Amino acid sequence: MYLQIDELIRFVEANFDIIFKIAIFPGIAFIFGFLIFAVWYERKFLARLMVRMGPVHAGKVMGWLQLIADAIKLITKEFIVPRFTLRSLFFLLPILLPVIPAAMVVLIPFGPGFILYNAMGNGLILFLALSTIYPVLNMLTGWVSNNKFTIIGAFRTIYLDVAAEIPLILSIIGVVIMAGTYDLVGIVEAQSNMWFIIPQILGFIVFFIGYLGMTERVPMDFPVAEVELVFGIKTEYSGPLYLLLMEADYVNWLAWSLLMVVLYLGGYNGPNILGNPVYSGIFWTLFKLLIVLTIVLIIKIGYARLRVDQAVRMGWKYLIPLAVINLVLTILIKYILNIYQ
Amino acid sequence: MGIARVEEVEELKDGLMRVSIGPQHPISGQGRILVVTDGETVYDIEIDIGYSHRGIEKILENRIYIHGIVPLERMVMLDTSPITMCYVRALEELYGVEAPPRAQYIRTIILEMNRIISHTYALGLFAESAAWNPAIFLWTTADREPFLDLLEMLTGARWSYSFIVPGGVRADLPQGFKEAAFEAIKFFRERLDVYVDSWIDNYLFEVRTRNVGVIPRDKAIEWGAAGPSLRASGVEYDTRKHDPYAAYEELDFKIITDTSGDSYARGGVRVKEMYVSLDIIEQALENIPDGPIKRSLPQRAPPGEAYARVETARGEIGMYVVSDGKDKPYRVKISPASFRNIFLIEMLPKIEELRFADVPVIFYSLDPWFLDADR
């Protein structure tokens, strides 16, 4: 039996668009490439803010080879499984975890008409539905490790979910009312005149804090609080399995940052600077993504970490009322606009 | 499991666990903190010291007086000169001599520079304990560099100076030291303002440290808190003022205190003390008298005993030296400040409700140094 090359080539030519999207952008290569870029960017950018150089020795230009060296180190390390763990889940969960945020990335429109799967106009619903699975798997990861630090980290993941996710979803409803659709492409198109960050500024504040919680970033990164929990739910993982968990973390960050770009920062809307609307749409999406990542990193340098009780109190005492106020205001504005139209 | 039980551990109630922070943990240092917790609320804290006991007191008995200074410095590498100052002060009492005035002023300059170096390190770690955010730690580490350079210029070493000796100091101020010191002070004062702006006044940092680990005034005295931990609880006590040594009697400075006694106050007291230290260095440099810097002493101390105390960055250290007329001390007893400060955290769960995330914050607000406590 041999591979029929002609048929394969014909198949690829016929479906080049979809294969490119799955394999290269915004599919597998982009998601793994993002891990490499984000780790490098985080290292170098934080190093600048901390008055140090960051990695410089491996690779002459900006220490780029250091990432490859780290990846080789992590991949070739031994699998260490602690005693009394659920071995099957211990191996399965790190493989499962990056898939959820990767599926969330797939729903994001990068340019006009450039979207891998639009979920029949329900992209936002599917995105939020997938995002609810992630903290549960995270919690399980901590629980199967059979370690005191990971157990505390697992509890904290759930506390964080309670504190951050409900106000976050309440704030997103404001955007849905403004745009009148659950379709992420429709939401981006509705922002062609004005980004939703301006009319939805209250909702954006709530969304941003909830976003920091959902991505476990400072000041809401207590599930991985090194000073008390060593490394939270990931304490017992090392080598390739840890690499997968790290990948899950970064892809989750990517998915939520892209959602912020799409919901509030106008998505792919922007001047057509590359001649082709699709290419410049992709450029603007990635450019806005970079700005969001940079802001998160600056917050990481400048702020302390909240305690669990403080985060939950903030979520329920301030963020939810703020989100509800935003919702009421949005409905009122929408109603008044409808009267005068 | 084939592993021998080293210690008998009492059974815990249902739902509680004993979490061992250290000796291999990002924050623990050379010791261990045992925390009984249900995951968030802390019910009991136990400090386990002794991982780095080196028997410095015994080592001193086997060395002639002046050789004892070098092992003594290993107690706190960051804060070496106050410790040697304490030993030298006890020896000078034993010999019945006093160092010349110029040596006293040079001692004051080194002591205060050491205090600044130690406080910057303590504050960096304190910032890290509220978030794993090494920015402040790295900034403080970079900004103490001018003082390290100055000390290298003066003593020849960046860390362990062995500069203060019985009868005076080893060397005089080098050329250009004064100008360089004034420049460093000006630079550091600006940097301190930056820290206060960006970090001490930071809302989230205040949220994390305010009303956390409150030590009331009476408890601070009862439990024997020392140094900034004592002064943050409203007790106006500073050995530099109450039992002056070096040139502190002739210099004008005030004791920094705070009334709230929480972790934030302890950090704040350290920051304000650095401003005071800068003032002291400036005054000492301006008013330094001319004259000899050292008087020679015989190798054998007269028989007798002496007790001396000195304010280190972590609080008051006490040393008791007994001589039987030989060239080596008969016995030296050291009472370090960290030994008293570290154990304050054990008492706190008994009087207030602590969260698990508060443990590192309180621990580093006390400026712990296990090597100091272990001796």
C-alpha cells in the first residue's frame, strides 16, 4: 500500500484555506508559537522593568536560543510521579488542559472573513461554555497530585472562579446587548464606528479584573502563589507534563486576551495599512493583543497579590454590583436610542 | 513505609493539615515554619530553627580576641559591622579603654551604611512576600550598590569588613570618600522616594499588609520583640539613643516609631529609618574630628566580665564576654535579635485570625534571619 500523492495534493489544493487555518494560523503552529513568543516576551519585558538583562547568553540576539534550550530541557526530563497519585489522571490532565483554551482560540475572528469556526453565530456562548471547563480541570490537576500545596492551590482555583467568572459574564452581557448578537464576527462588525470600550467603560473595568482572575495573573494569581504554595497546582509536575501545563496557562491567557480585543477593543477594525483588508485585520488583532499582554505584564510588576478572601469580597461586593449597574445603563441607552431612531 | 518517624506529631482534628514551609521552600531560608491550617485559616504556627547552627559561641572560645571577629561576622552576612561592634564594645569594656573620637565617627558611618544595606534587603523580601514580584527586590539590590562600593573603598571588602577592632578601626577614611558618600546619599534619597511612591503607597500592597500580624504594644514588650518590630508597636526604644555607643551621643537623630504594630507599620518604620540613617551619615561626615584612629591593646585581656549591647538592623543584640586573663575568651554568650523576632509569629495565631497567605507577609515583615537565630 502506498500513499496516493496526487490525490493528497489535490485534496490539499482544494481545501488549502481550511488546512492552513488548522495547521498554521490560527491553529496549531500559532498556538505553539505563541507559547514561545509569550515566554520570551515576558522574560525580556519583565527583565527590563526589573533593571536586569534577562537571558542573553544562549543565542546572540536577545537570547532567543534560551527558549529552545529550555524546551529541550523540559522535554527530555524524566517523568516523576509522586506516590499515591491517580496515575491515569496525573498523565491525562496535562494533555487535556491545553485543548480547552486552544478550542477557545479557534472561535476568534482574526480578520474580515478570517475565522476558523463561527459556531453557527453562537461563538461567544461556546467560548464561555468552554471556559467554564478549564477551572474544573485545573482543580482536578491539583487534587490528583496528592500534595498539601497542590490541594490548597486547587481550592484556591475554585475560589478564584467564583470571584472572577460571574462578574465577568455579567459584564459581557452588556456587550451582547450593544451588538445585539452572540456572534463574535457580528460583535466586531458592530464596533466599526466606535469600540465598545467607550460606551461600556464600566463593563470593561469589570471584565478586565475578571480577565486577570480567569487567566491567573497578578493581582489575582493566588492559585500559584509561590511565596506560600511553591507553585500551586503545578507543584508536583516536572518535565514534559509541566511543559503542557505551562502551555495550557499561556494559551488560556491568549484566548482571553483575544476575547478582550474582540469584545472591547474593536477586534480586527483598523485602518487598512497592508492593502489587503484580511492581512491588515490580522495585523490589528495581533497588535492589540500585544498591547493587552504588555499592560498585564506592567500590572504584574506594579501590584501585590490579593488574598483569597479579599478577591472573593471584591468580586461579590464591588464587581457584581458594578456589572449590574453597567447592564442597566446599557439597556437604558439602547432603549433611548431605539426611541429616537 | 520504612521511613523512621523522627518526631512524635500530635493528631490533628478532622479537616486540618500540617503544612511544612521549609527548609526547602521559596521563602523559608535556613529554617522551617510548620503551619496548622484548614487550607485558608491558620490555627497554629511553629518555628523550627537550628538547621544552620555553627556553634559560633564555642568557636570564639578557641580564638584569640581579634580573630574572633571573623567568625562572628558569619551570623548575619548583610549586617556584619553592628555584630562586630557589639563584640568590640564588650572587649573595650573588659580592657577599660575607649576608642579615639575619629574612630568612633568612622564606626558610626559604617554601622549606618550597614543598616541601610540590611534594610533594603529586608524590604525587598517583604515586597516579595506580598506577591512574588522580584521587581522591588531587584531594585533595592541594585540601589544598595553605591554603599557597597563605598564600604569597599573604606574597608577593602563588600560584605565582611572585619574593620571595627578593639581600640579603634583598621584604617582611616580614604581620599575622595566624603564626596562619594555625599553623592551616594543624594542618589539613595531619590530612590527611597521612588520606593515610597511606587510601592509603600501602593494600594494593593497596603491592602495586603494593613491590619495583618498586629502586635499590640503590651504584647510586643511581653514577647520580647526587638528593633523595628518593637518600634512599630509604639515602643520608643533604640539602643543607639538609650545606651549610646560609637558617636551616636553627639549626633542628632530621632527614634522612628509607629502605633499600629501591623506588618505595614514594620515596613514603614524600616523605610523611615533609612532616611534617618542617611541623615546620621551626613552629620557624621560633616562633624568628623581629626586625630588618631586606633590605640593598640595587649593581646591578653584582664580577667573579668563584660556585657555590651548594640542596635543591629534587626534589633538589639547582646554579648556577654568572660575573660580569665588569657588571650582567648573563657566564654562568650550571644543574644541575637532574630531569635526574639522570629518567634513572634508563633504567638500571633493565638490573638488574631490569620490566613495562610498572611504567613509569609508577617514572617518577612519581622525581617527574620535564621542564621542569626541559630548562631
